[in-house]
Amino acid sequence: MRYDKERKIMLKNKDLSRKRVAFIYIAVTLLLTWAVQFIPIILHMNVEDTSISSFDPSSVFFVIGGMLPSLIGVVFAMTLYTKEARRDFITRCFVPNRHCVLPIIISLALICLESFVAQMIAKQFGAADFGFEGLKLIASNPLMLFYFLFWGLISGPLSEEFGWRGFLTDCLFDKDKAARVALLIGAVWGIWHLPLYFYPAQIQYQWFQISPLLGIGFIINCMSNALVYSAIYVVSGRRVFPIFFLHMFENIILTGAMIYPFSDIYSIIVVPVSIVIDIVFYVVFTRTGYYKRAADKLVLFSAKGGSGTILS
């Protein structure tokens, strides 16, 4: 299999290990993001309506902090990778290919399924129908689709995924330990959102106000999401492009403007439903021939050219 035969060098410095680089990336990203995004809280600035599109003074810190996973990931890759690995990183992050099409369709279907199941369960507890305000705007003016795509992509996918999946997943991914690695990255991804629990306009804050368990559930949901992201990473040949869409679909459909307004009951139900469906999807999907063939075609990268298990 190509998995075993085509090992390549990832890091320029032979004394560095991929795991050490990965954990330095995690520490730097968490500390810098928290330092920046907690500044408005510490300074008692008005954060009542702060979001990526609020354009208030606090949003400057909010937006900069939110961009750090991708920015730091790019800096680490451009600084530490060999020339071949840098070229590979740029290709994976910025150049889609035909292998991206089906993963995008799968991602859309999965998110729509999770939203539908969560609402059907919520309806049994008296939840109101979705408002579908986003879809109504698009129906009245099709150009609004580009507005939602723009905000959907910059509100998480572009600002985070060059780092979480483009850099960190590639540093740690091991075909034989894929689930374990995904859960670790998901846990980091979840706690990275800590400052958002202090911004009232953010859904993390709203979930925590409904129930602290729901706020904790969000971190678990990030871990289950990371399993799905890992599977998409494999079947797309390590391309980040379809993961942009998976992240965007979650933001603008599952908990976003396309279906808004939605009930508090739905807000409570959607987290556990997403966790369960993510896990079932991963278990079933990773046992398909489609996934296994994609995994076997990945080219192995090693930090030191030895026995590393980085797939490329």
C-alpha cells in the first residue's frame, strides 16, 4: 500500500518531533486566543452584542482571537516544514480537487439530518417551528446566498480550519489511531471556545445560561464533530476545502441563520442529537469501502523520516 511505501520528510529540524510541534501549537494557540479575547471582558468593555459582524470596539479583539488558529497554523507550517511539506500544505488548504465534491455533499446531508432529527424530537416537547429567516431572505433575493456564504466561511472555517485540520490534524494523524487523535483535537477545539461563554451574543453563552451541562456538552460536541471532520479529511485526500463547508453548514444551518429563530427546546436537544449522530456516522462511515480505500491511498509523512505515522 502507498501508506507504507511513500514516507516523506515533514519537518526541517530533524531534532523536532511532530508531537512536540503539535503540542507547542496547541499551547500557543490557546494562550494567545484567550489572552486576546478576554481583554474586553477584563477591561469591562461592552460585549453585549459583540460578534464577528458587530463592528463594535470589542469585536476587534473577538475577531483577531478567532483568526489565530489558522494564522498560527500557517506560520508554523511555513516556518517549520520542509519545502515539499510547505507546498503540500498550501495545496491541501487552498486547492480543491474532484475528491472534495462528494465529501461536501455528505457534509450537507449530515448537518441537515442532525437539524431535522433534533427538531422532530424538540417538537415532541412543544417546540415551535423553525423561522427559516435565512432561507426566506435567499428566496426573496438569491444574491443573499453569497452574503450567508461569506459570513459562514469567515465565522469559523477560514479563521480556524487551516490550523485545526490543515496543520494540527496533519501533525498528529495516524491511520491506526484516527479516533483517538480526533477526540484529542476536538477537546482542544472545544476548550479553545472558552472566551465565547462570556459573550452574550454567542450561542455558547446562551447554551451555558440554559444549563451549565449544555455548555459542557458543547465541548463534547466538538469532540464528536472532530470525528466527522477526521473522516472527511481522509476521504477528501487531506484537503481542507470540504471541511470549510462542513464547518460552515454547522454554523449557518444546524445552529445558524438559515433556520433561525428556533426554540430553546431545540437549542437543548441539538447538542446531544449532534453528538449521537456524529458518533454513529463515524463508526459506520469508517467501515465503508469508500473510507478504507481513501485511507490506503494517503501518502505517509514523517517528522524525521523514520517511523512516523503522518499521512499525506
